[in-house]
Amino acid sequence: MWTLTENTFDPASQHHKETIFTIGNGYLSTRGALEEGYPGESRATFVHGVFDAAPIVVTELANAPDWLGLQIVLNGEKFSLAQGQILEYHRQLDLLTGLLTRRVRWQSPTGQTAVIQFERFASLEDEHLLCLRCQITPEFEGEIELRATLNGHVDNQGLRHWNLTRQGRKNGQTAWLEALTRQSGITLALAMRLLSSARSAFDYWDAEGQPTLRQVVHARPGETVTLTKFVGIATSRDSDHPLALALEHAARPQSWDSVLEAQRQAWAREWQRCEVSIEGDEEAELAVRFSLFQLLIAAPRHDSRVNIGAKTLSGFGYRGHAFWDTEIFMLPVFTYTAPHIARNLLDYRYLTLPAARQKASDAGYEGAWFAWESADTGEEVTPTWVPDFQDKKKLARVWTGDLAIHISADVAYGAWQYWRATGEDDWYIRCGAELMLETAKFFASRAEWQEERNGYGYRDVIGPDEYHDHVNNNAYTNILAQWNIETALETLAWLEQTAPQRAAELKDSLNLTPERLARWRDIAARMILNQRPDGLIEQFDGYFNLTDVNLADYEPRTRSMHEIFGIEAANHYQVLKQPDVLMALYLLPERFTPEQVRVNYDYYTPRTDHTYGSSLGPSMQAIVACQMGDVEAAYEHFIRAARADLRDVRGNAGDGIHAASAGGIWQAVVFGFGGLRIHSDGRWETHSRLPRHWKRLAFCFTLRGQQHTVTQDNLLHHDSILHRGTR
């Protein structure tokens, strides 16, 4: 399954459909709004790195001036799905090529009928090029008027970010627009060039902030009129002369067919690295390919100054801010299929080390404490207050920016996993080692000696399970911090053998004295872990004493338990937002026995709000369920994640793609059902646990520069390894 289709137009679901029909190319993404517009739409294009100040949320990606606009007037009546009659309707996103197509047979209020087809894509071959084609086949004789626009009158749900600076017309077929963000001072330029199958000339309308090229064509029944709109886009982040760059890219295409062929070839190369096929389950196959597509169109290929936000570039949710979602959920996809993209994402963290150091310093600690929500500079941009779930007149305090310290270990884990998978020693020497050491330095500084426990730990934190805040000794945090410190010590020893000059530089600049390193060893060796004799790990101090809840008693429901209990009251119950402890066991499998995983799986699974908790949880739960041999339960969790966006099961897909869930879906297939396991010495193996109805699973991954393809046949119950290698 390579196509996402829609055969009826439902205005009530338009925001959801705008999200899932998003197109992009790693430089920008455009939501699936209609070219001609529709009342109540959530129309947006987001360009990586184009942030501007915003109240409460500190900063947000600025909705860029709109390149899509194309109005069609048939014998004086404007084409709109909000009026007239829709006789036929079909919309399709081809994941294989990134081409979005919409075909409508429409009858105007007075009976004028025409078949109108729109096609559009963001060029993967040329990230500064956007392409739109419209073909109109009238069933009447008369006049067709076409109005192609660039529209600077856009906002972020009511907040305007742009000052329109200038606009103009270069020639009879090209118009342009330039705008400047109000606070951050980023210039963005758009240039559109039109090609038409009709011979009539274009008029230029110099409407303020909305330069328009207009063409009037005589219509005859059955004769198709084709208008092609090539749009160049650039910002001052790309060039000192963004308008010249935008005009240059708009002028490049020779024809629609030529740029579409380049698009097909570019996507073919992309899919060759990461294609997944599932025979026997079209829904699952479409879901994993859709997830990969959405990640790929948000992934920066030529810019290491940006990250992927929690909603990719597909919606206003979370304002374009990046979280731990990147390193733990999304980054593995790129690490094992597109390492060049993974490196860009990690370089972003390296470039924002100064902000992470400053955050730690401001809080009275050493090392690097990465922002829970990060934007362009890496400074903390988590809102301090948000409207309360139960009473919108009240504000609720957001504590993650103050207490979620595990983010630093998550970043370190992503860097270490990338190094282990790629073997890129040069990168690790230059960047990764410093990330590892600075985050370890933070955790050593933040650790507290707890006399009553005879160990070190972390008080007043929030773990991945955000239903519980201000907790002590969160297991995930302590486990990952211990790993971070131990791995930093191993990294330093490796550097001293491999790159002694770099080791000396870091020891000097980070003041890694023998006394400091000895303290690190002591902290790591005496890290608190609340574990019973049977291996059951207490999620945090006192968790076992909280009120237990039978989640079945609250069914059916359409809200999270956080909303049902309230933000403060949720602290008193054992219900989890996501499988906190199980995630630590998944990330560090060599530290725990299968028996330990089993007892924790059995305990925490029934206490997790799988349906309406975090969208991050189901994919991780699916992987651990696979490890436990509970494939039926694993599939239940997997399909819940797979439907989060495609079926909008959480009711919030209109805010944008659930990016972490998208990355988790791939991990669930490859590491869960496929059972791929990577060893530190470069060896790998698979232990397939396919759902009964899956006939065959095939996936690709790259390890230390070599691509491998694995095919698993459910009938033969063995793995067919097409390419296998070790280093």
C-alpha cells in the first residue's frame, strides 16, 4: 500500500485531513489545505528554522506566506466546495513520490459543470522549489478565469508574524513577494512563475501583500486548460539575497513532466534505504510507510541548525518545538536508514550545547541540561503555564521545563546509539564525546546523596510518565543517568587511547580532574534503584503506596485519566501516562534479565493509560510485548499507534502528526516484530515474532555503512537474510 485516499469531502474532518495530506521535502512542509480555500481551514506552510516570538509559548514556527493560492472562476462563479454541488471527489497522496492529487467534478449553483484536477508536491530534488498544476475540463462553453496568488496575509491562529516588505512582477509570467518576521528578523521570499496551455496573456494585480497573476481563457466543452505554478522559496537563513534565490529556483523547471520525473527519482532513492513491506496486513503496511513518509518530509538534509518538532512541520501543535521525542523515538529511524540525516539532528544538539550549559548554570548545576522544549537557539521554551484541563478559566503550572532532567541522558543516548550504529569515530571524537561528557557532568552535579538510602539519586523530578510530577528517584531518570555517567567514563578512556589530544582538550576545558572522575564513579556505583527481590522496579519513591485503579472501571471513555482525575489529583493514583520503567528496560536491554523485564511488564502494563495517555507509549509497549512473546497484545498496541493519525483515534491529529509515534511505529516493526538486535561489536541478529495474519515482513537497515535487507516469512518461521555482514 503506497496511497492514502479520500473519496468524500467532509468539512467536519478537514483539519485532520489537512494534517495527513501534508507534503514536504525536509526544508518545509505544507498542510493539505485546499488550493482555492475553505471556511475554517487551518492553512499553513512551515519552514525549518523560521521562528518568531510568541506570548506564553516563547517562540513558534511562523506560518509562512501562502504559496498555494489558486482561484478558479467559471462563467463568473467562483469554484468552492462550500457552495454548488460536488458530483465526484477523490484525493490521493502517493507516498512513493510525494505527489498529492485531488480530482473534483463540480457543478456551480447555476449549473456550470467542470472536472478540476489539482496536483502538487514539494520537490525533494530541489528543496527551494514547490510545484502545483491545475487542469480544468469544462462541460460548458464560456469563460474560465484563473487567479494565482502569493499571500502574505497569514497568521498563527490569530497571531501575525510577518511584516510585508515588498512585492512585484518580474515579467509577464512571474511575480514575487518578500516578508520579514517581526521579532527574529528573518526574511522570506516567494517567487511564482506560471505556464499555461492557453495563449492568452496574464494580467498582474498588485494587491497589497497578495501579488496575483490572472488569466482569462475561453472555455469549450471537453477542452482541458492546464495551468502550472512553479514557486521558488528562500529565506535569509539560506542566503543574503533570498529573493534572488527564490526567483532563480522558480525559473529553473523546464516542464511539469521534467520536475515530476526528478521527484520520482529522488523519492526512489529515499525509499531504497528504508522501505518496509508487510504482506497480509495492508493497514499496517500503509501505516508504517505513512509514518516514514511524514518523518522523511520533516527531516533536514542540508541544515544542522534545526531539529524535528513533536508535530513535525505539519501543524500548529507544540509550536514547532523539539523534545526528547527526537532522540528516543525518531532518531533511530534515521540512524539505521539515513545516517546523514541523523547526524544533522545530533549536530543540532551539539550546536545548542551553549544553551544547555547556560540552563544548567542558571539552575546552579554544572554540565549541560538540555531544554525540555527546544527551538532555534536551544534555550528553554517550555510554557510555564497552560489552561487547566477541567477549568479553562484557571491556569495549570507546567513543570517539565523545570524538572524533566532525563532529556540530557536521552540526547546522550541518541549520540551513543548513532556512533555504535555508524562507527563514525571522527564525529564522536569531534562532537559526540563532548555531548556525552557534558551531560554526565550535569547528572553528577545534580545527583544528591541520600543518607537514608545510602546512595545517590534525584529528588523533585518528572520522568517520562508525566502524570506524576515532583517525584523522587524516578527509575527511568536514575537508570539513564547512571548509564550516562558510566558511558562518559568509558568514552573518556576510549578517547585517551584513540584521540589523546582531544581527550586532553576535553579534560582541560571541562575540568575533568581525577577527583571529579572518581566522584562520577562513586555516583554511578551507588545510584539508587528501588528494586524488589523478584526484580520489580518501583517507578519512583512511594509509587507502590499510591491508590491502584482498575482502568476497566472507567470504560468507555474518550479522555485521558489525567483529564478525568485532574492534573494535581493524578499524582495520587498508580495510573501511568506511558510505560516509564519498561522504556528504560527497552533502551538498555543488556542491563536487565528477561525475568526482570517480565515481572515489570506484568505489573505496569495494566496500570498504563494506553488508549488516551501519551501517543509515545503504545509503540514502546508493543516492542516489550514482543520481547515477552505476547504478540497478540503487541499488535493491539502497535495498531493503536498506527491509527493515531490515519484514523485520528485521539481526536487531535488536526494539530499535526504525532512524530514520536511515527518513529515508534517503525521501531515496533523492526525491533519488535522483526526482532532486530544490534550488538556493540557490529554483529546483528533477528528473532521474528510476526502476528498470525502477517505473511511476510521485509525491511532494510544500514549498519556501519552497509545496507542489509531482512525478509521474514511467517509460514516457514525462519529469517531469510538477503544481506548480512559484520565489522
